[in-house]
Amino acid sequence: MARLARADVFDPAEVSVFHCINRCVRRAYLCGSDPLTGRNYDHRKAALERRLRYLAGHFGIDVIGFAIMSNHFHLVLRNRPDVVDTWSDTEVARRWLSICPLRRADANEPAEPTTAELDTIRNCPDRLAEIRTRLSDISWLMRMLAQSVARQANREDDITGRFWEGRFKAVRLCDEA
């Protein structure tokens, strides 16, 4: 039986708290020392934490807690569609273009979006509504986080293919217990 889409299980328009887990495949190390190869991957922990902080600053999602283990990580996230709804169209476009830049500046940092780039989002109501929804969607945050870590790890290991086990696991937390 096929798994249900998260959008069918969790209402993205409702403020909720989730425990998310993403695990590596092929006995890959996310961080720590690999006893078979003797390589140390502790720098990935700092890179993952840096990327998480960057994304949390642009998404309408609160990072309540996280733990980065040797082959997986845990996040406790609260989506905030109510906060994203208060952002202006310009703010939504600017945040999105910081996460998915059309151009890069020096040091591979996202370039400041031009008025024309902002207008491509602001002047298209359907696209703007879609991006506004994405900015409070945990699946999009996890996608952006996992992609960057996987690309970096595959470059370092000089391989191609999957780095993560599959879809991340997400459990809705209904109370503090």
C-alpha cells in the first residue's frame, strides 16, 4: 500500500509541531568518525547546523530543538502559516529568492534580488500564493536542508546517488508528553 502524502495527513494551513527524522543510507556517516575508512565527518555537523539556521531565518518555521547524530538527525519544528500570512508580498518574494536565488554574488552567496526578479513573484498571484504556502511547509524546509547536505557529502565522497534513506519521517506532536 502506498504511503499517504503528508498534505493529506497534516494540514499545512494549521499551526502544528512535528518531530522530523532523516537517516543516511549506504552506511554513510553524517558526522563523526567512520571506523572503516578512518575519515572524520564532524565538519558536516557544523554545515548542517549553519544551513538549518539560515533556512529557519527565512522560512516561517520555528526550530524548537535538534540533534545531529552520526548517521541521522532529529528536528522538532513548528510551522507558522499564521506568521507567513502577515508578510508583505515583497517580503515573501525576498525570502524565497534568498532561499532559491536566481543569481549568486561573490563567495557563492545569494545576490540581492533586483526589482524585476521580485516582480516576477509579486505580479503573479498564483505563484505568490504557492510560495507563501511553501514558506511555512516543513516538507520544503526539510527538502532544502537535506539537498544541500547530500550534495556536499556526495562531492566530498566523490560519488553520486542517494545520501538519505528516503522520505524523512514526521510525527505530529500533540502535547508535551
